[in-house]
Amino acid sequence: MNILVLGGTGFIGSHLVDFLVAGGHEVRVFARSGEHFRAPIPGVDYRQAAFSDIPALAEAISGVDLVYHLVSTTVPATANRDPIFDIESNLVTTVRFLDLAAASGVKKLVYLSSGGTVYGVPETLPIPENHALAPICSYGIIKVAIEGYLRRFARSHGLKSVVIRPANPYGPRQGHFGVQGVVGTFLSRVKRGEVLEVWGDGTTVRDYLYVKDLARFCHDAGMSERTGTYNCGSGSGCSINRLIGIIREISGRNVAVNYHPARGFDLPEVVLDIGKSAADFGWNPQTALEEGIRLTWEEMGVPVG
């Protein structure tokens, strides 16, 4: 199968490419930059350009059967600071890309949405896919809008799609710049001997998912004939304070923590219901949080304490 991975050199995309190459597919990667953590993979067709470069996208999509859309130019914090940029660089550009996909004969598209932001304040936990969509940040609003356009293109052009709403992914090859990804950010700061910064009292609960488990689900969703919307998470929550305890145990280091006032866009608890994914794909996460953090810590070149 001829497959295009938008964002295929990124954190999640690079792991997805590993699965696709192992499956013997013809893989083309479109990204704004090259591989960050490894050499380019032999046999993969890398195309480097901005997601807003429509002519480059038109060339990249030629002859493609399946597209994985993993590109986002923002994260929740940056999207809130500049919602106009979020709209223009993510929503508008994605709709333009969908026009290209429909015109070029793409059969299916897998889109990575956001299980942590599209639902807003949970009315029930764990959160099922049919929960009301009431995002409270620009990032989630744009994700919901793109999901809506995917449904429109399914009706108007027959473009099949799977929307994946992931929990908080973590693991090897994640950036450690402090704007997104608390596990990677914390481990990076611990490695450098720095204090951990926490907004709120540390009781905030999130659903953490090892990146290779997420990449495997993305792969399976694309290979399947199924369409629709699916949560992808661990199925259980972990507080920031418990997460810090796990990191202390694995690193063997006495980690210091600074607590700051809570931020208005941080929800108290988000845990996804993954029953539909298990029922339709036979999928369940294989990596426990403690094991995933240990693997991530080792990947950073630091011995386990």
C-alpha cells in the first residue's frame, strides 16, 4: 500500500513509520523538518516542506492510497495565545489538504485528534466517544472543527476516515521543551538536576499512553476497513503527584518540586474510555506506566536508579 504520513518525523509519526515500514508498505513522509533522533530510514520517501505549502502537498499526495494526518502547528498553550494562527495553520490548511486528498483519489485518512481537549469538562469518567464535545481551549475547538470537516468530506466525496482521540502520549523521541508532554519534560528536568514545576497542587489526573501503543493503534486503524471515532488511552488515570513519585523511584533521585497556582484551562481529571477500541480492534495498551517511564528514562541515556 502507498501511504503518506503527515508529520512522519515527529514524536508519534516516527514510531508509526516504524510500524508501516515493518509491514512492507511504501511510505512517504511529509514534514517541515527531517528526522530529529535518528538517521533517515532507507526506502522511505521524505518530503520536507511546511504544511501550508499546498503545491508541495499536492506532489506528496500523488499516488497515495492512505494518509495519516499527524500534523499540528500548535499545542494547547500556544493555541490559546494565538487562536488566529491556530485557525489559519491547522484548520484552514487541513481543509485545503482534504480538497487535495479527495481530488487525488485517496481512499482513507486517519486523523489524530485530541482526547484530552475535545470533550471539555467531563460529565462522566471515563469519557466515552459519544460524550458531548465542549472544548474550553482553542486547540480542542480546532480539533473538533477538523473532525466535522472529515465527516463532511465523507458525505460529499466518499473520503473514508478514522478519527483517533489519544490520551497524553509519552515515550522516546518526544521533545522536552516544556510546552507539552509532562512526562518528557519532567524526565528531562530530572536528568539535568532541575526542579519540577507543577501548576496546581499536583492532584490533577491524566491518562498517560506509551507512544508505541498509540502508534500501533494508528497503524491498525489505517489497515482496517473500519471508520469512525475512537479513544486511545491507558484506560486509567494518574495524578501529577503519583507521576512524580514514579519518576523518583525509577530515577533514584530526590526530585524537588515547585507548586504554582492552577491554570484556568487545566481540567481536574481526564481519563478516556477505551472500550470501543478494544471491542472493534481487539486493541489494548501493552505498556504499563511504570514500564513506559523506565523505558523512556533509559532511552535518554540515564541508568535506572
